[in-house]
Amino acid sequence: MQAIYAFVQSNNSDLNKGEKDLLNSIEKTFELYVWYLSLISEIVDFAKKVQDDAKLKMLPTSDDLNPNTGFTDSKIALQLSTNIQLQQIIKNKKVSWQQEPELIKKIFLMIKTSDEYKLYLTTKEKTYKDETTFWTNVFKNHLIEYEPLEYFFEDKSVFWVDDFEIVYIAVLKTIKSLKESSNSSLALQPLYKDEIDDREFVIKLFRETILNSPEYEALIAKKTENWEVERIALMDVLLMKMAMAEAVTFSNIPLKVTLNEYIELSKFYSTPKSKSFINGILDKLVFDFKQEGKINKIGRGLLEE
């Protein structure tokens, strides 16, 4: 959706370039995932430095000399910092927090004052499961919607504005997949569930929407006789075009799934009235497509839609 919107707004006519930009934006989503994972080790390293500096005070306290290492002895941070795949990607993508000491400090202090941190440090005989729960809760309750961190990422890439939720799920899956026995070769969450099929779907939906845009726009105009297409919200038109392209092109995707998906997207990216408007227009368009034999679903449970 973002890639098609950018393509239309730029008046671009180079479909290959638009497709390349689309695939690059997906790659950038994986990079965001790597930034978040590397953050765990960075925070723990900062905490270790704080403890080491405290020991060097002129008049260190007993707590300074004998700190609680429940946080800094993080097994998960160690596993991630030695994970071969993660470290290779960090190197290739030049992912580094070295230029952001103030941001890391803010994040650590925010975590340090949290209830999760206080509970975790006071837990005796901590298990690996305790640590997994701790980091899961830190991400859920503090890191994912932490504004200074979001601002940092938004400055890094315009592609990441709407990717936080996707990455958040992938990070949680990764943390939960770790086991105390996990070694440095543990695989990270893949960018695609099925690289061949998923890439083909992405490219095909992008191309079919763009190539059939004039035809779809004319069909929308017929169903909105009291409205000029130019007066309809651009995002509404775009979402309806994508829905039509998906309904006609992909015989293995249930029609209800397609329609529900784009109606849901309209709730987040268009106007308050878009949901009902898009739903009504798509119902009429789909009815015509069925009558004309343009929608052919193949597979069990799809034939009668």
C-alpha cells in the first residue's frame, strides 16, 4: 500500500523502479528488527559500564562494590551478542548504537525505574524463563512505544513509520524461541515465511494494481455517480484498486479475507467514513466481477464464495 501510494504520488512511470523500492522497503523492515534485537545487548553493556564506573568512585559504597548483577548477567543478551547470523547482519547493515549514548542511557534509566526491573532484580534464583518473561514484558510495556526510540528510527528511515507492530511481533517471537541451551547458530525470524511465494505475491499485487489502475478507476467512477473520483479520498481509491487486483488475480485467497483486509486498512489510513464507503462500493464491484466471471477461486472452501 505504501509503495503504491508513493508510486502514484511521485507520478512515476518506471514500474521496475517502483518494484525495487517496494522490495527495499521490505528489506528495511528486517533491518529494523535487527536494530531492536541488538538493543538488548547494548542496554546490558551500558548497565555493566555503569556498575564498573561506580566501583571507581573515590568513596564507593558497599552496593557500588558489590552490585546486584541479576540484570548485567543476562544470558539472553550474551546469546544475541554471540549469535552468528545476527552479528553478521549487524556488520553488513552497519547497525550500531555507538553514536547514541544518550538514547541508550535514557532507555536504561526508563527500564531501571520500571516495576519489571525491580521485580526481576529481587527475584532469587532466577531461571532462564524468568529472564525471557522479563525481556518480553520490557518490550511489550516500554520499548515498542517509547517515543524517543520511535523518533530515532523514524529519522533513520521513512519506511519504518508503520513497521513497529510487525517488528514488535517478530522480536517477541525471537525472544520466546530462545532456550538456555540455544547456541550461536540459532536462526533469527525470517523476513518472509515463504520467500518465493511471498515475494511473488508482493510483486504481483503491486504490478496488477498499477497496470490496471485506469480500468479500476473507471469502474469506481461508475459506482460513485454522485461523486467525481477526484473528490474521493486518494487512499480510499487506492485501497479499492488493491482489493480489486487481489480479488481478481489471486485464486487461492478467499474473497472475504481480501475484502475484510482492505476495509480494516481503511480504518487506520483513511477517513472515519471510509470503512462504510469502501465496503459498499466493493460489494457492488465484486458482484459485477462475479457476474462477468472475472473472479475464479480455486481450492476447497473457496468455490462457493
